[in-house]
Amino acid sequence: MEGLMKGKRGLVMGVANDHSIAWGIAKQLHAHGAEMAFTYQGEAFGRRVKPLADQVNASLILPCDVEDSASVTSVFETLGNEWGGLDFVVHAIGFSDKNELKGLYANTTRENFIRTMVISCYSFTEVARNAAGLMKDGGSMLTLTYAGSTRVMPNYNVMGVAKAGLEASVRYLADDYGPRGIRVNAISAGPVRTLAGAGISDARFMFSYQQRNSPLRRTVTLDEVGGSALYLLSDLSSGVTGEIHYVDSGYHIVSMPTLDELKQ
Ligand code: NAD
């Protein structure tokens, strides 16, 4: 098991700090022998990401702002020059104006709708296209989504719409690249306390509600999301593509609060 990712090289996008889901994934990949490159968004994040990248012996640490196509292209040019190929990519990137992650979805502005879509949805397609150019011998791509894509979650608003588009992108990209042996999947994670998660108004109530009402009666850990990512990025899941894999303590299967909750 330890050598599951031995000989595989991949890019991890979206580490902001040691609470990031991408960091949970990177730790598991490192433990199983993967060689990684990291991207970071701007110098302020870079200062926090570099020591983490060192902990997992990342070979490359590159700046990337997905709002700028040239910045995305430049990352893959560097990977092409340094590595000549790529086995996997992790896209754990999302953003929306926190002033619109509260109140009515109907009040979403055109400007923030477009920005949220570009960063949280389109960027995965652009990353996938660039990554596929370097995947000569099959590969695995992974993005992160949330159940607010298919069901209404308070305050998740335009992020839910972006995640619905992201999940549809996973299916279309899986079909585009399947003939080349490249697999494309998403993990739909339950709530995790991260920087991005803190942008959603009243997120702590969703967190504690899911702790009480999911089948496992708890939320998930970074290591658990990382473990599922390891499966999807390794050859263990070689027959799996176009999948939205829930890592949420089973919360997505329940239709009502527990009786304990209702009787309180
Ligand atoms: P995080 O804040 O640690 O990570 C978000 C990352 O997005 C950061 O590294 C940030 O730099 C990056 N980012 C934002 N705008 C960018 C841009 N323009 N260019 C490049 N990078 C940019 O939070 P996280 O919760 O680990 O988020 C990772 C992914 O997981 C997101 O897609 C998020 O929607 C998803 N997710 C989070 C949860 C949760 O509860 N935290 C649940 C399900 C899915």
C-alpha cells in the first residue's frame, strides 16, 4: 500500500494553509510515494505554502491565479519543461464574495456570479485541458465539490450554482478524455473548517447540524478526504470516472433530522 503512488508525478492546486483540503490530500499522496508540484495564489499565500510544500518534498512551487489564463498556461509550461509529463492533478479551488454567501441567492450580482463561475467552475476545465496535454499515458484528475450543488444549503447560494456546473464539467471532461485513459472525478466533501468554508455565513451551524444528523454522527477529517482522494488518484480506482464521490459521513443519504434532534 505504501508505494501506491510511487513513480507518479502530479500537481496539487489549492493549498492555502494546513487546514486546506488540498493539504489533507497532499499529505496522503506523499505518504504513498507521489512526487508533487504545488501552486499558490499570490505571495501572501506563498509564504504559508512554501514550508508545507517542503514538508512533503514538493519539487516545484509555482504561483497561479486561475482568473488569469496566462498564469494557468505558464504552470503547465513549467511542468512540461521540468517533468515532460504528468500523472495526476488535484484542483481544490473555490471563491465567491462572502457578502453574497448570505441572504437570498436571488440577490447575487452579475459581477460576482461571473467571478465565482470563472474561479470555482471554469478553472477546472482550463486546468484539465492543460493537464491532459501532458498526460501521455493516462492520468487522473480530481476536483472538490459540495452537496449544495444539488440541494439547497442556507447561504451557499452562487457557490451551489458553480458547484452544479463543476459537477457537470466532471462528467463532460470524463467523456472527453476517457478514450485516452484519463479519468476525471470529484469528491463531494462534508463541511470542513477551512478559510474558504469560513466565508459562508453561519457555516458553524451547518457544521454542527451535520455532526448530529449524518449517519456517522460526525463530520469528516482532512485525512479521510485525503484517503478517498488517494483512491481516486491511484490505480486502485482504474475503472472509475465521471464520479461524484461523497465523503461526508453519509449526510447526503438522509432525508430528515434524527429522531433525537426532532424530540429535543
Ligand atoms: P481553502 O481556503 O483552504 O482553499 C481554497 C483555495 O482556493 C485556496 O488555496 C485559495 O488560494 C484558492 N483560490 C481561490 N481563488 C483562487 C484563484 N483566483 N486562483 C488560484 N487559487 C485560488 O478552503 P478548502 O475548503 O480547502 O477549499 C478547497 C475546495 O474544497 C474548494 O473548491 C471548496 O469549495 C471545496 N469544498 C470545501 C468544503 C469545506 O467545507 N471546506 C466542503 C466541500 C468542498
